Amino acid sequence: MREIFDAELAQLGEDLVAMAEKVDTAIAAAGRALATTDLPLAESVIADDEAIDALNRDLDERCVMLLARQQPVATDLRVLVSGLRIASTLERMGDLARHVAEVARRCYPQPAVPEHVTELVTSMGASAERVADRTVRLLATRDLAVADAIERDDDLLDELHTASFAALLGGTWPGTAQQAVDLTLLARYYERFGDHGVSVARRIRYLVTGEG
């Protein structure tokens, strides 16, 4: 019975990595769609979010079933509860990637990002992609140095989020009102993506060290 339970826990870990890989693909593709005004790519990100949602539902059901059937304690309980929370967080990260793609789709055929803030938005996208890539590695390895790197990436996203306010409120905004709204939304989506990456990092830190 214990061997079966251990195999189910291992499968849970593998499925969290697979879910994180889908999020990684989604945020990278959403950024490309935004940068290149690629409507088919944006629509594929939006459609593929359902696969992330389905994985979350499946993981949720299996974690609840294991909690009910095995009544785990100590480390096993931490693993299952953390699995539930991480899956939910990854699902939200997938939603944020979809939101970025939806901005690209809504603005098509015009670019969503005015030229004078392209570098800023590109930097936000690159930082979010690093968060996603490192989240995959963290879930696969539980390397706390990777968790530290995710927190640093989130700090940069916070700084870029603040910089977006400066671009909007500096009194020299040359874009349209809609572009101002889109920049506000994109900055918020990317900033929240980083926050969710930190949530995963701290959950893994708790699993490894037992400290919150």
C-alpha cells in the first residue's frame, strides 16, 4: 500500500512539472503574440489555457482523493496540501498568460503596445518568462537557489510595474487612451505572474525546510 501511495505522490510531482511547462509555453507565446501582432498565436494561447485548467481539475481531484483515502500526516500531508495550492497557483499563471494574449487579440491588427514603451513591456515579458522557466526547474529539482532566483525576478517585475506608472503619469504620454489602458493591464498581468511564481517558490521552500 505504501509503495502505491509513494508512486501516486511521485506522479503528482511529475504532473505539476508538466502543468508548469504548459504555463511556461503559454507566457512565452503570449509575449511573442503581443510583440509581433500574431493573431493565430494569440488565439492558440487562449485556446490552450483549457488544457491547463483541465490539469488543475485533475490534480485537485486526485489530491482530495488521496487525502480522503490515505489520511496522511506529517510530510505526506504537506506534500498533498502543497500540491493542491501549487496547482491552483499554476492555473492562475496560465490565466494571466491568456489575458496577455487576449490584449494582443483585442488590438489586432494594431499593435497593443506603443513604440515608446515597447522595451518596457518586452522586459516585463522576459522577466515573466524567466519566472516560468525557473518554476519548471524548481518543481523538478526543489533547488532552493532557483527559488531565490524567482524572488529576484519578481523584484524586477515590481520595478518594471512601477516604471509603467511613470510612463503613464509622467505628463508626456503620446499614446491613445486605449493604449494607456492596455499598458496598465499588461503591467498588472505580468506583475501578478511574478507574484504567483513567488508563491510556488515559497511553497517549495516550505516543503524542503518545513519552515513557512
